[in-house]
Amino acid sequence: MITLLQHHEQDQLEHWYDLEEKDQTAFLRALAKYFESHRDELKDYCSDLKPTEFSSLSLIYEGLSTYSFQFTEFLFSEIKRVVQLALDHEIDPDLTEVLTDIEMGDI
């Protein structure tokens, strides 16, 4: 799963946008299912990643918040992490837009 996310990160989601909606949905569901039992991989991958205009973080946030209720604590910590990156001038504040991919209902 990490390899697929890295691929999407490197090609700036171009391949992702070429997928049909049913394939995107299947991937996001598989992502949530995979990370339910591989949380350390998820945390390690995200902790080193800064949002860009086309970031695989958006896939992670959408998949985890839409297809699993078990990640609210992780997603809340990601909200704080990304906002802090902007406050520390490590990313452009406009890049916090990636957080809109998180379904806020359960958080």
C-alpha cells in the first residue's frame, strides 16, 4: 500500500485522476482496511510527508475518514500536524486545503 501511495505522490496524482470512480473507491476502501492492521506504517509514512498541491495525503485522509471509523484520533493529529507546518512556515498556508479531504463528522 505504501508503494502505491508513493507512486501517486511522485506522479502528483495524475494516475489517480485517470482511474474510474469505482476503482478509486475500491482503492480507498482497501487503503482503510490495510491500515487498520498496519498503523505504524501509516504513521511513519505520513510523519515524513508534507502536503503539496497534489499529495497522496488527500487519498489517505479521504480513505480513512470515509471508510473506517477507527482513525479519528490519527486524523485529528494530522490536522494539528499540518496546521503546525503552516504556522511554522514549512508549507504554504494554502496547502492546508488537503485537510478538506477529511470527513469531519466523527472528529
